[in-house]
Amino acid sequence: MKESHPCDRLESFLAPYAVRCTGDISHEHPTNHPKFRSFFQQDKDRVLHSEAFRRLGYKTQVFVVHEGDFYRTRLTHSLEVSQVSRSLAVALGANEDLCEAVSYAHDLGHPPFGHRGEDALNDLFVDALERKAGLKPKHGEKAFEQNFQSYRIVSELEKRYPDFPGLNLSVPTLKALRRHETAFDRPTIPYPYEKAEPARAKEIEDLYFRSKNPSLEAQIVNLSDQIAWVTHDLEDALRVRFLSAEDLSELDNFLLREAKKRIGGENRRDRILWGRLLIRNMIDILITDLVAETSKNLTGFKSPEEIEGSEKLVVAFSPAMNDAVTQVRDFLFDRVYTHPIAERMSSKASLILERIFLALTKDIENEGSNSMKLLPYATQEFREGLLGPREETAGGRRFYGRHDRPLRQRVLPHPLRTRRERHHEFVLGGGGDGNNG
């Protein structure tokens, strides 16, 4: 009797229009099918174990980490997006594992300090590229875009495998990641990348943007992201007292009104508990509405290709709920994201990023660059590879540039020497040339 693969069992739960987990699933680099998992479960696990995912724990959602340990970070937000997307996927017969993988990866490219950090980095790159390279953006073009940075992290920058760069996620996962779109995010390819790597940029455009719309699972994650940040940013704002129950009463909002009905008004004795009950019921109302509206929209679809070729998005709120969500989102913009305290922190964030950026790029195009010494070894070696050949010496590795002048000398530890031996050698002043046994 032939042993069945887990994918065969998973397929029985999927609707005809869901992305399949069996068959020929493309990757950017050749790979074998995992024995005990689907490719999408493997994608999810690879993102979960990546360095970039762990770094999200210190990246701002709305409030910076040192303000308190009970506010959302990019890490907890990604986990919450995953929870919402999995609930929606199960209800709609979509591929739950693909939704979870994309949810974990969708914010990996976010710089510190949230969207203010993204805007600051973009402005710094635009200015530096114009001054140093004479490269100017066209209207609407960006030099740094966090969605594209998420893609670069999983496809190029993470170093976990000897045979290929990145995590080698499946093309359906990468496509959903590249098509991530919300009120904050618009998928584009930064213009410096298009100038430096035109062939690769066209390959990315052709592979990930040739369909009219993203997959059902990508659309689910896009709306899950919106549900998560609208509700949880509101909860954090109530917790930090940027907003009060009285402030919410100013809004004639269908969503808030229905949630308040469920919990029976304000609990003045326990403000925090009232806020949590409000948010929990808002999420339930939003999910219920989205499942009902999307189920109607899915009528008649028989394949994932039909979803991607549709003239309009199929995952959607009802018109009344969409208006209510937009009103809450605008309210957060007016009263939370632009609150004087949040704005002061945003200004500090911009200054911090500017100082770091200038320190790292001050003389980066010059030989013997001091800025280059602050960067990781991998970045240094990449730049030195562009300058010229390198020469191995008995005392370590010495790199040479265009004029045969040493840029840096780096001593490589003996491969068999233990970490403890190297530590004692350093502490006790043993020194050595790096090649002693």
C-alpha cells in the first residue's frame, strides 16, 4: 500500500479556488518536496526560524518598545495577522498554511520605527542617490519600499543554506508577499533596483505581477492585516490613554456600535477589560462580515487561476462594514498616529535613522572607507569584490583595490580552534597570527 503524503490529506479540505499544495510548485531555486510537510508548511517554518523574523520583536508597530512591554510590536502584529488569516482561510476553504507563511513574512522588511522609519529611509536614499549618483526618482517612485525589502530578505539577504541565497520560499508564497497591499502599502520595485538590476527587476515584474489580482490567500492576508492593525492599534491607544471610551462615543460608527451592544456599554470600573472586550468583539464582527461577503463573491469560481484573472478582488467587507472600517482607520490617523507624543517620537526616530545612515554612507564610495568598517563583513566583502582582486596572505586575508593598496586585513580563526580557546587567547593576550594550531 502506497504511503500517503500529508499534502494528499490537506487537499481534501481545500475549495476548488484555493492554491493547491500538491503538484508542481515552483521555486526560484530547484528543491525537493519535503517528506512530512507541504511546501507552504516549509515556507512558514523557514520564515519562523529566520533572523529577520526575530528582529521584528524590537520594531515599532505604533508605540516604541521602551514605552512598555504590553504594546504591539511588528512581531506580535505578524502573529495576530496569522491568527486572523487562518480563521478566514478555514472558513473560506483557502490554503491555511500559505496564509500563515505570508502573514509571518509580510512585515519582515519594515525598518525600525514603523512607517515613519520607512519614509525617513526613503528620503535619505533619494537624497544620497541624487547627490552621489545623479539618480532622480520619477513621480511616485520610491528608493526604499518595505514590501520589496521583505521580498529581498527572503530571496537574497537571509543566509541559511549553502546552495542558494535567501530562504527559497515557493513562488505562490513570494507572489502573495510581493502583492501585499493595504492603505499603508503599495507594491512597487524601488527605482535604484530597476537601474542597477534591470534584467532581475523585469523578471520579478513578469513573475509576480502578470496576473490581474493576487491569489485568494494573498487577498485574505491583505484584509487580515487591516483587521489586525485597526483593532489592535485601537486597543493600544485605549491602553496608553491616547483615546477614551468617551472619544469613541463621538463616532457614529456601525462597527463600534455593534461591538458595544455585545458587551453592554462601558465598564467604568475596569477600563482595560472594557477595551479588550470591545476589540475582541470588533474582530469577531469583522471576520463574520468578511466571510459572508466573500462567500457570495466566490460563487462560480472553480480554480485559483480564475481568482487571479478576476476583474476585481473577491475578498472584501460588505459596503457598510467597509465604510465603518475606513472611518475607524481615519480616526486613528487623526487621533493616534498624529498624536503629539507619537509625533515627537517619530521626529526622534527620523533623526536617529539619519545619523546612522550618514555615518554608514559618509565616504562609502572611497577606498579605505571608514564608513565601511562599521558594516557587516559580508557587506564589506561584497564592496571589495567590486573594487578588485583579493590576495590571501599567511597572516590572514588581505583585500586589494584598484591601486593595490590594502583596504582591510582580517584575521581568520583556525577552523579547529574552539570558541573557548579563542576567547582565552584574546583575554590572556596570546595574540597569534590566526593560523597557529
